[in-house]
Amino acid sequence: MTPAAAAARRILLIEDNPGDAALIVELLGFDDRSFVLVHVERLSAGLARLREAHFDAVILDLRLPDATGLDTVRAIRAETEDTPMVVLTGLADEALALACLEAGAQDYLEKDHLPRTDLRRSLGYALARSHEAAQRRRADALQRHLATIVESSPDGIVSINAQGDVTSWNRGAERIFGFAATEVVGRPFGELLSPPTDAPAHAEELALVERTLAGEDGVTVELSRVRRDGVPVVISVVTCRITDERGQTTGLAAICRDVTEARGRDAELRRRNHELEQREQQMRALTIRLNQVREEERTRLSRAVHDELGQLLTGLKMDLRWITRRLPDDAPPWANAIAQRVGEAEGLTDKLLRAIQRIAIELRPSALDALGLASAVRDEARRFEERSGIPTDVEVSGAEVPPAEVATVLFRVLQELLTNVARHAQASLVTVDLALGPDAFRLQVQDDGVGIPADAEGRPGSLGLLGIREQVSVYAGSVEFRGVPGTGTTVTVRVPQGS
Ligand SMILES: Nc1ncnc2c1ncn2[C@@H]1O[C@H](COP(=O)(O)OP(=O)(O)OP(=O)(O)O)[C@@H](O)[C@H]1O
Ligand SMILES: [Mg+2]
């Protein structure tokens, strides 16, 4: 498209009189290519052309073979809402001309005066007026569209002027606040809802309005108020400034949302979380207490077994020894049989003493209380080595002393892990690493066996690892187990200092 063609106005001339048509062509002056004229002689042909292509203006004769008068104007308007229209009327048709303007024509020209008319100027005015009208219609449509959005919004949308008075109030605001628009327009926004107590009455609303008018956008507050019907509500309000074309603040818009239910849910959730936390704390305290009771019981049993049974058996052994010593060297054969039986009884008593010592240690190793965790760990590893036949190395680093309960937990964890190695690992070497650092106590048991499966924890009937996790969590500790098939298993338990 050439620049001239781009700028050219397309005019549709609907005129059956060849003389008038020729005159119009002449008046429009086609030499400068600013107009492109399409000429038809009937209304039906004109309407067809309008349907086919865009025209910037229509020049319309009111006396056509297939239509006359106002109907022609209406027919064109029905076809095109925006295209400016200049009608050609007879001298005596002034009333008709005015009716045509009302029906949507932009101008009229009297045919008899055509030679003296500045047709181009009239057309220019018509185009300008039509352009303005189209703009106004678009602006009106946009405003209607925006008004529909505002009206249908479930949020309250309120506009407020620079004095803090309400200037508009949508249906959402009516629902949230309980006031109709007619009741509040013109009243101060800050005084619509009562605060739950009289004390800082409306201070928040006033501050909200003031801050926004002072230039702050997006001011957000949550207001706890009592609605007109006495129902307490929590309303979240966000504001934005309204400015004029020079950017001056003329008022503000407040978008209000009823968040009563959501806040109620939040409060309920907080209450339940609090309850859960409390229960967790109670469970933790209970676990600690149960451990204490169990360990105290074991210690008591261990001592009873070791001391009381041990002493009785030692007494028994001494008696047996006494009998053996009293038997003469040249005793008769029956006495030799007694000596043999007494010797066997003495051997049994030794076995019993060793069993009692083992049971006493298993119940509660005295090293744990007397010599501390590191010694107890070394002893336990040695006993495990003897029992299982699997060489077991122990490394201890650091010299921090864990609290008694933590030491007991770590010791019991070691027992469970070593039992697991014996039962499941098929290992040929075990390493126990105890680090008593200033930040944390760490126990690591490593074997070179089949490797623990990733989903081992919590399998039906398997409670060992779960128990370890539970025990350690009481002291804010952590458990990590890693298995590599065919290479081995590493379990690391860490309890922070000061837990
Ligand atoms: N060192 C290990 N090497 C290989 N597999 C292991 C090792 N330790 C544990 N497992 C696997 O992890 C599973 C879970 O261990 P866990 O201690 O929780 O239960 P358990 O030993 O089977 O039963 P219990 O409740 O008596 O302890 C075991 O059944 C075993 O399959
Ligand atoms: Mg186990």
C-alpha cells in the first residue's frame, strides 16, 4: 500500500441522480488522491458495499429508487454503527434533515445549494464528530465493563475522597459491612464499623486513609470490627491512590475482604498445633521417665543378682571346698565318690557365678556408671567379639562427658546395632566409633556385611531401628543408616550437646 493510498479516505456515495453524483465528485476534488469514491445508485447496493469493505464516510441521498427519507438513514445505521454519514436533502425538508441527525447522521447538505457548499469541510467535520462519538462510545463501554467488574466482585470496593468520605460503594461492600450504598455515600469511611472495644475508635481507618492520601500505595491492614448487625468480623483492607491526569492524589480506593472465616480457621489450626506440640512434649517427658525407670530397675536387678546371688553362691562354693578338704586322703571308695560329686558341684557353682556376672552386666554394665560411656562401649565391643567371633575395633575421640541419660541411650543403641550386625549382616569386621565432641556426641557402627536395605526401617515385626530413632529424638538427635549391598552398613547416631 502506498502512503497516498494509506491516507486516502474511502467515501461511499449513494446517489441515483447522475448530475448530482458528478457534482459531488467534482466538489470532492479527486485529483489529490486524498479520497477514494465508490458510487452506487441504490440503497441495497450501498448496504452490500458497506458489508464488503470499510468506508470512512457515507454520502446518502434521501430519495433513492429503493428507499426514501429517514428509513434510508436508519438502514445505514443498522448496517454500520460508526461510519459518519452526510445526508443530501431537498430544500423543503428541514424537519426531515433534523430527524436524520437524530437518527445518527452527522450532517446534512441541501441539494439545491450543493454548488456553493464546502463539501470537503462538511465531510471533515462529520469524520471528526464521528471519531469523537466512537471514542466516547468506547470509553462508555469500557466504563460499563469496569463497573460490571466492580459490582460483581465479591470483595468490597469502596472509593473515598480526599476528605475521607465514601464516594462509591459496591455490592460486595454492602454484603461485608451490612450498609446499602445509599446509606453510606457521603459519610466518613472511618466511622462505619464499631471496633470491638471503644478504646482506639477508628484510629486504624483514619491512619489507613491518611497514609494512602499522603502517597503510600498498597497500605494493608486487618480490622477486627463489629458489623451493623452485631456480628464480629475481621476485614482485610488494601488501599490504592486515585490520581487525576496530573498525577495529583484525589482520593483512594479500598478493597475490603471478609477474612473472618479464614482467620477463625487459622486460630483453630494454631490451637491444634499448640495442642500437638504440648502432647509431643509430654510424650518426650514420658519416654525419658520410662527410660529412667527401666534403667533404675535394671540397675537394681543387676546389683541384686551380682551381689546377693553372687555372695550366696560364693558361700556355697566355700562350703563345698570345706567338705572336699575334710575328706581324708585314704578315704574308702564310697567317700571318693562323694569327693568327685562335690568337685563337680564346685565346678557348677563356678559356672553359675560366671552366668550371674554375665546377666548382671547385661542388665546394666557397671562400667557405664562407674567408668563412663567410653569404657562401657569398649567392654561391650569386647563382649560382642567374644560372643559373635567377629573382630570388633573401637575408636574413641574427644573427652566430653555426656549426661547420664544420654550415655545410657547411646549405650543401648550400641547394643541394638551390634545385635543387628550379629543377626543380619554376615560381617567379618565391625568398627565402633565414638566421638565425644564439644558440639555433639556421635556413635557410628560400621560393618562389612550384606548392607542394610534402604526400606529396612519399620518393617513389620522390626522395631529396633524405630526404637533407636524414638530414643534419640527425645534428645533432639538424629539417626542415619546407609547400606551398600555386598559392602556393608554404616549407622550414625548423633545427639547434640546440651539437649
Ligand atoms: N547391620 C545390618 N546389616 C544388614 N541388614 C541389617 C542390619 N541392621 C539391620 N538390618 C536390616 O534391617 C531390618 C530392620 O532392623 P531392626 O533392628 O529395625 O529390626 P530387627 O532387627 O529385624 O528386629 P528387632 O525389632 O528385634 O530389632 C532387619 O530386619 C534387617 O533386615
Ligand atoms: Mg534389630
